Amino acid sequence: MRFVSTRSGAVRVGFGEAMLAGLAGDGGLFVPETFPRFDAASFSPDASMAEVGERVLWPFLEGDPLQAHLAEMCREAFDFPVPLVSLEPGLSVLELFHGPTAAFKDVGARFLAALVSRASLAGATVLVATSGDTGGAVAAAFHGKPGVRVCILFPKGRISPLQERQLTTWGGNVQALAVDGTFDDCQRLVKDALRAPGGRMLLSANSISMGRILPQVVYYARASVQHRARERAEPTFVVPSGNLGNAVAALWAKACGFPIASVVMASNANRAIVEYVEHGTRGERPTVPTLANAMDVGTPSNLERLAALLPERERLRASVRALSVSDEEIRQTIRAQAWGHVWCPHTATAVHAVKTLGLEHAVMVATAHPAKFKEVVEPLIGRVVPLPPQLEAIARKTAVAEALEPALDALLRRL
Ligand SMILES: *Cc1c(COP(=O)(O)O)cnc(C)c1O
């Protein structure tokens, strides 16, 4: 399988190179040149994530030495439950928050860690800038992997206490740097370090990485097969969206022939996705802070992948809908506790979308456990949300972070 840039078909590379490069040389994002077609009826609804992963990802790794390790990597990465829970006839929720850091980013981060630790990159350092959730998922996934170091940059004092513990309690091969600056400073430092000369082996673990997006196709494939087996219909997936990697993975699963009717992208007050789907307009926008902060993205990178997949507006509008959900609507949704569930602020955008659009056959995607955002959720529902065991264990450990001034030479000295 070859991967091409969203900007020109002239850039063509194999899986390993696409994963390591992050961005294509022309500044575009890598996408699969073609999509394999699967006979969805040949998948059992009882198959595990590892079993589905091995079949679905196999053609994408064709021609790459990592393909030989695929079964083992799937068993290692997909080692927590991803249940499709029925709420009422025709409607279920896909719970993606049972991994080590209780958010869906664990799926991509764990698969990326399985890949990198086998890709003959001994001595490599994985760099990641985080505004909260990503760094924790990457740290948990790479912790203890031989031959790889992780260095996480976070804006000091600007992330929640629980998020900070998820970055700073690992030790071993995970180093956390508290940057005296903003998230944008962290991101700039990572980009500059990746470009700096000096022969360091540095990799980025950001969310546009192919190694993080492709494994997300697996849970959409599996859940669509399960939904059809139970309900005799193709579901619409309703995906809380920010940088749009998760929703693009759902559309890639559809392109592979899995029974998916359409995809609804639920965003917060950041309107870039809605503007693109409704009017075809794209451009730089400032980020609006909201209660669903992991979706606070002004200019989503993966709009470029969406545009590459569905370039004609008619086809786009047939497969995709988008809506923007305000903080007030998020609050009301959390308060209402629909179907007797406590929803995290991100998942609440999907719940609101299902209620508003009146969808017949839908799977809402739950991207995080509500206890991760207890500061928002608990005052609204008037009671405590117990931490799941994996977060409780993290909350008990000792935190270690080194301070870093926001300057490239200071970072390079640490590496
Ligand atoms: C990252 C994140 C999102 C947004 O996912 P994208 O792939 O960036 O669209 C939604 N919810 C949670 C909890 C997240 O951490």
C-alpha cells in the first residue's frame, strides 16, 4: 500500500515512511492512495478488537516489514474493552474510554507505541506537545517500551491537576517538561526541535500521525458489524470532533466497505467543521475555549483529509453532517443525564446531536470517561463521579516534572 499527500499525488511513500514523517514533504497530510474493500458480512460480530484489527489493517501495511508483526501489535495495543452498549432500539453508545487514560486517544497512542518499538528506531525520542489529554495517552502507551524515550511538553499551570498527574507520574523512559508558556509555545518548540540539525533521532506523536489514525478505523469497522447484526440496519456514527482525526477514521471505515450510513461530526463552539461542511469555506480561525476543551481547535488539520476523501460537495453532503454545540447546550445535556448516563463534556456534544437530529439508527461515540472532567460534570449533576480504577491509581502516584523555559536551545540540551 502506498500513501500519498493530500496536496499532490507525486509524493508516494510506504506505511513506515508515512508514519515516521508525520507531514508530507509538500506540507500536506498522508492518506491511503486507495482503500481496500472488505466483505463486511465475513466479519463476526463476536470478533475481538485484535482480530478485527489484524484483518482490517493488514492491507494498509502491505509492503512494509512491520506487517509481519501486525497480529502481535494488535494484541498489545487493543488490550482493553471497547463495548458497544445499547441505550434503546436503534441507538447505542461506543465506549472508547476503558483504556489506561480513560479517553479514546489511548487506542491510537498504544498502536503507535507498538509500531515505533518495532520499527528499528533504537535510541529514538518521541516528542509530544500536549494541551492535556494526548500527552497522557502517549506517556501511558510508551512507558516501559525498550529503546524508546518519550519527552512531553506541557504548559505549566494550564492543565487540570489530574491531567498533570497523567503526564508526570511515570518516570523511567518518560520525561515531562513543564514549559513556562502556553500550549502554542510547546507546539512551536516541538516543531523547531524536529527541524533542528544535529542528528538526533526525534519523532513526533501528534494526532495527524498515520500510526494513530489507522487503528481508529478498527473500532468503527467492528461496531458497524455489531450494530448491523443486532439491529439489521447500517448506523450513523455521531462523533465528538475537534481536530477531526476520529471522524475521518469513521469515513475511512465506510470507504473500506463497512456498513456505515453516514457520519455526524459534533463540534463545540469552534465552528470550522460546520462552516466547511455547510459552505465549503476553510481558513485559519482563532480557537474558542469551551467546556469540551480537548475539542478546542480553531483550524482542524484533518479537514484536509476530509476534503481529499470527499472532494465533490454533493458526495460530502450525502455522507457527512456537522453541527456546533454551545457550552450552554453541553451543560443542559450533562444535567439531563439522558438514558441514565453521566456524559463527559465532549460526549455531551454527540448526545445533543442525536437528540436534535432525531436519528433513526445511530451509534454515539463516547470519547472520554466523565470522571476525567469532574470539575465540569460534578457541579452540574450534584454528585461525585467515582474515578475508574486506572485513574485512581495515577492520582495516588508521585509527580515529577522539570521546568523548562520556552527556548529551543534549552529543550535541545534536555534531549
Ligand atoms: C481529542 C479528543 C476529541 C477530539 O478528537 P479529534 O480526533 O481531534 O476530532 C474528542 N473528545 C476527547 C475526549 C478527546 O480527547
